[in-house]
Amino acid sequence: MRPTQATDHHEAGAPPAFRLVALARSPVRVRSGGPRGSDGSHGSCESDAARSGPSAGRPEPDRCGGPDGFAGVRAADRDVRAAVSRVLDQELAERLERSRAVDPVFADDLALRVAHFTQRGGKRVRSQLLWWAMRACGGGDDTSALAALRLGAAVELLQTCALVQDDVMDRSPRRRGRPALHADIGAQYGATVAPDRAGRFGEAAAVLAGDLALAWADDLVAGTALPAGTGHLVRRLWGDLRTEMVAGQYLDLQGQITGSRSLPRALRSACLKSALYSVERPLALGAALAGADGTTTGALCSAGRRIGMAFQLRDDVGDVFSDDEGTGRPAGGDIREGKSTCLTALARARAEAAGDRLALTVLDRALGKHDLSPADLEEVRDILRRTGALATVEAKAGRLVAQGLRRFDAVPLDPAGAGPLRDLLVAAAGGTPAGSAGRPEGVSANRPAGRPEATPANRPAGRPEATPATRPAGRPEATPATRPAGRPEATPATRPAARAQGSPANGATADPHPSTGNAPAGRPHASPPGGPTASPATGPATRVTAPAPAPQHDTPLSLFASHSEDSRA
């Protein structure tokens, strides 16, 4: 994958208060035409329509609703996926028209495949996260709403780029139950050339298809009218998102060629590819569009990183243990490609520590074996179970979700978006967090009393469960006075039966992060109960005017820390 740069990606202006990752800045390039704010933002829908460009002289879509399919905020709330799809349909129709003007063969062979791949799409989780983060942080005017839908559509095109090129790198013949793009276009010419030439052609064409999807995504971002004052941060986040996606994919490839089986490297790749790209950055983009302050954004990002890591851990498990029909891809793909996932890296580390030569032999023989048989895969599964790696990864994913939701619940958010966003985060991570028996998996936008919007006086900060007065003694959800902060793995004598899966006997790592009520000072996502961001007197965090410190994000290793690291988290 080769990242390109939107025409006006980095623009002059005051530096934003919130910065996630320090990256080298690109030369400033400013488009001509159209009034702009000092940071490159458009102050209104009219400013976007006034710009000059390749489509000058053509009817300009009404950026505040109408021809571009934007039916309003409430309609988008009812079905975000459909709203994003409408924006995609219009944009892709225009791209296809322009591609056909360039060359009909190019349009039919490549551009049309990119459009169809994107339109078929998946669950559109990333674009939905972006939308609901914008709504939860108080955004809802037409400019921010349409910008969120357009950026969501751009994220879906970026995902097309990632998946199409990932299938080439992984030599995967199928995607979403259909032939992968490189296999499909190769088969189109397979009858007239030798199979190896057709295959090579398909792979090369798919690389170009990914590049085209990336270019279209950048075009969407560059042509989006952004709320005043948000342009600099939004474009910087977009640049970070693209760079991290490529970096995560490269670490995958580099690990395969070097034979690296390091758990830290596997965790770093998972953080870049899933925690950041799939969850944290979409949340940050939505928060930026709503003008959220650093404290709110930092808390959402902290929650998103944990839930994104949980998603990747469960995806690693699903790749090995799910069947083809359930995922639309062959089981054991990561094993065949020799990828060092967190699951296999942990199994290897435990086998080495135990001197289990049989387990090491099975893993060494299977990883990177492209003709891996079902019997070979079953041997690997047995090793993952026997070393305890499977149980540990599953338990860790559950705890990460629980930690992420605790951080999320501690943030005062707009109820119009907070409930749906919480539901989506739980669903994105693959289900109920460990130790959450008896608590709701998600709450609607009309949240009952006791959710984060309630006063600190009637519950522990961020806890949607019952008050301590009604909770049985010894529950991990008790107040900080009755247990170490953030430690859901209470002692076996005090843990209810429903918590058993959170502390397997194979030595699963303990919860590495304290609860928000006892977090270190200076971490904006860890406000104490009744602190300034949770006080009803101050209102939602998006209205706080005092400057907030930049959030301190966790490293991948800290998210997979051992028991001994709890005190430093």
C-alpha cells in the first residue's frame, strides 16, 4: 500500500490542543478557491460550494441536504449505515462517470470493481463509530453531520484499499464469501493467458485498485466542508490514520519475512491495525468534528484503544477457530501466512518457558505452511488450548472490553449519542466483556438514571450498575474502598460464579489498569468520582473551556501487562 496525500492535507494554522501521534509533517499545500478559516476549515456549507475545481460548471451538490442524499441528522441517527451508504453511492457514481471519461476499459475493469467492493461493504463499524462519537460529543448541526457522513464514507474507501491489498499480500482467494478482487480480475483474463500470468496480472491490478480507493478516499476528505476551527486537527488525524494503517500492515509483512515471533511486535501490529485504525481514530475524528475538548477526546480514545485491542485478540482467535462459512475466509489464514499474532506468540512464549518441545515443533512446522491441512490446523488448535494461550487471550479480551467501558462510562456525554456508541463498542469488540454478567450490553439513547449522566452522589463514577448499598459485598464492582481500584479479578473466595471466566486457572494476566476513580493524576480520561468533568454543574465535557492536558496513551504492552504492572498502569 502506498499512502497518497489529499490536496489540502496539512494546512497552515494554529496547532491543535490535542495531538495523538507525533508524525513528520508534509509540506503545506493549499487549494485555490473558496473562503476558508485560518486552519483550512470551511465556515459554512456555502463556502464549500463556492470553491473552484475540476467540477466547476457542473451542478454542485447541496452540502446541507438534498442532492447528496443527506436527509438530516435524525434520519441518519435512525440508520447510520444507510446514511453513509447513500453518500458513498453518490460519490462513487460521480467517480465512475469521471473514470469512464478517462478510459472505458479502466472504468469497467478497475473502477467498477472498487465501487462494487465498497458498496457491498461490511458492517460499516468504523463509519458508525465516527458518527456516534460526533453525536455523543454534542455535534448535530448540518455541517458537522454531513462532514461525519462524508468522512465515514472516506473511511470505508480506505478500508477497501486495505482489504483489497491485504488479500494480495495474504494470497487469500476469497473475501466476504466471494472471490477476492485480484482473483476475480485475474480470472477475467485467465482464458487467454497462462494461469501464472493471469494470477500475476490480477495481483498487480488489485494493487492499483487499492491505490484508486485510497485516492478516492482522500478526494472525499479534501472536498468536505468541515466545521469552523476543526480543519487542522481533522486532516492531521486523517493523515495519522492512513500512516498507521500502512505501518501495521508492514509490521505484519516484516514479521513474516524475518520469522519474528515476538509478543511485543505482535501487540504493536495489533495496536496499529485494529486499536488505532479500526476504533480509536474513528472516535477521535468524530470527536474533532464536534469540537470536543482534550479531556473528552482522550477518554474516548483510551476506551477505544482497549476495545480495539480486544477486537483484534478475538479476531486472532476467530481466524484459527472459526469455520469458513462464519467468516467468509478460510480458517487458519494467519497460520498459513506465518503471521505472529498475539495468540500464537503467547503460545510460543509459554511453550518455551515450560520446555514443551512438542508444542514448539508443531508451531514451527505449521506457521508459514501454505498447504496447511485440516489435520495440521487441528494440531495447532490443540497446542493453543494446551498451553493456555487460547483461554488467556479470550479472558484478556473480555477484561479489555470491561476496562474500555469503564472509561467510557466515566465521561459525561450527550445522551443522543452516548447510548448507541456504547452499544456499538460492545458489538465491535465481539460481545459481552468479562465479568459483566447482569449488566446491560448496551443502553439506548434514552438512558435510565444511573448512567454516566447521573450525579456522582448516587453511584460510583462511571458505574451503570446498582449503588454500593444494593450490591453484594465482595463484588469486583464494589467501590474503591472495598477493593484495589480497577481489579475485576477479585480473589476466588470473593468472586461470584459469573466471574469465573475472568481469571482462568492457566495463569491469565490480571487487569493491568486501575479504575477511573484511582488513576494517576494528569491522565485526563481518569477523572475521579465527582471530578470536574463529571460534575452536573459543569455540563458535558464538550463545553469545558479550560485547556485540558494532552492525553497520555497506553502502549500496546501496557494493555497486555502482567499482574506486577498494575501499580504502574
